Amino acid sequence: MDRRTFVQTTGAVGAVGLTGLAGCLGDEGDENGDDFPSESLTWMIPWGEGGGTDTYARQMAPLMEDPLDQSIEIDNREGAGSMLGSEWLVEQDPDGYTFGTVNPPGWSFTWRAQEVDGWHPDDLEPIAHSGVFGYTIIINDSYDIETFDELRDAYADGEISGFAYQGAGSDSHLTTLLLQDEYDLNADNIVPYDGGGPVQEAVLSDEVAAGIATNTSAISAEESGEARTIVNLMDIDLTNTFPDIDPITDYGDSLAWITEFYQVQVAPPDTPEEEREVLMEAVQEATEHEDTQEWEEETGNIVEFGDMDDAADQYVGSVEEIESQVEDAIGGFDEFQQMVEEAEEEE
């Protein structure tokens, strides 16, 4: 799947604009005539602590607090491949004080695969997007494995056991099944966890030998000294961060359509545009802040600002788009469910 072209805004707000921004954010009035925001805000992350989405949010939240002149609490609500937190967000008051991050197109895939009732991804209101990230494979450092080919051989020979992915019925689940069916990764036991952080913990403890982690959470796995990042499941070049990483495209077709995601901030349905604009401007300031730019350079994490319209482009209509992609790749969502059932029978 072709990645959409981002509208880069770095430099669009000059020194004068940024100075004015800090002062004008608090001048926005809500529908009651009060300044917005006038109390602390909640940023819902539908994954556990330590994963890619959580890591981005914890980098940006402190830098958003100054222009908003309010504190931001990160609220991790993991489960069901990000669906539990997303459903919770849909049900919150549309006053701007609660917002969240979702990760299309993987988020859209999971919603469709789990046949969620009661809400639709398009129901949420766009705020901004702040970056791009995706999947890699990490392995416990005690194993002398450096490539995908060596990983396959180790599973086939019974030298290692267990492979972790992020959420039953999720994009990560499909990625794992594709690795098994089309890339000959014959892991003896595939195990779902609630995000990159729990996958990382499972690999570091050798509960499983290897697993799927976002490139963002993979960095902290490597910094622990107990795991290594050995395979890039995206098309995005990660060699600046992981010089020896093995690209999955050396072994088959690109998986980017299901392994590359956007950090998209959204609000509950019917949240007014005025409040969302205030949040959007705070996201912009956080992405362009020198601390974030240094973080991007040091970690290789991709930070990109997109405004409200750009955010909407990433997920409005994305369910139909992912349905088409799944149809082309494996024959549709019914085929995915059959793959899941067959994998469960083999365990």
C-alpha cells in the first residue's frame, strides 16, 4: 500500500508564530464562554506502557502542557488489540478534555476483523497526526540468531520456542499468520500480548524467544541489553537505528500495508472543532519542539506533524481501504478468520 504523502510543516511557524502560539492557545473559548482548557486533560493510549504509541505520547505530552497551560494524564487502556480503549474513548464526553491516539490502518483492520458493533472508526473526530512507526521482530539476546533465515531454522530445529504478537484478531496477528504461511516461520507456539511493551517483557524474560514489537519499543528492548532487533517488517529504512537489521522483503513481498502505522490523535464523536484546533496546535508545537527533534535524531523514531485534515485522511474511509488490501492479500476477512481457526487447531 502506498503511503500517503505528508504535508510537512516544520518551519511553517516561525519564531514569531511560536511565541504567539503559546499565548493564544488559552484564548480559545469553549461553548460556555470559558477558556479551553481550564482543567487537566486525559490522553488515552489503547495499549500498555512501553509500546510504540505509549512512547510517542510520553515524549509529547510534557511538551503540550506548556502551550495548553494544563497537565496531561496518560491513561493506558490496553486490550483486544486496542479496541477496548478505543470504545472507551467513543463513550467519553465531547468536551475536548479527553482525547486519544489510534494507529490506522492497523487499527481499522482490527476493528473490522473483530466485527465490533456500536461504533465505527469514522465516528471519532480528527485532531492531528504526529508520526509513523511499525513492526519489527525482536529476539532474546541469549540466542545466536541475527537474520530471519536463522530465526526460521531455529524454530524448525526446535532450538527456540514461542513467538509473541500484539493482540488476538489484530493486525499483528495477521502479520504473524502471514509469516507462518508465506514466509515459513514455523514457530511452535504463537502467543498474544497487549502491545509492544508486554511483548518486550515476554522476550526479555525468555517467556518467548522472539516476537513482534514496534520499532519504537524495540529501541528500549535493545537498551536493556537483553534483546536485539533482527528483522524489519516495514518498508521504511531502519538501518540508521538498527544497522544490521534484516529486511523482510529479502524473503518475500512487502508487508508494509499491514505493518506501517500512523500516530493519529482523535477525540470522541461530536467534539467541537474549536477545542480540537487548540489540541492540534499543541500537538504541532510538541512535534516541532527542539526536544522532540533531538529525540527523533537519537532514536530514529519518525516524527511528522499533520493537521486536522491530514489526520482525517489517515483513517476516515480506512476500513474500506483495508478490506480491499486484505482481499488482495489473502482473499478477505473470512479467510483471515479461517487462518486463525486453523492456527488454533494446530497449537
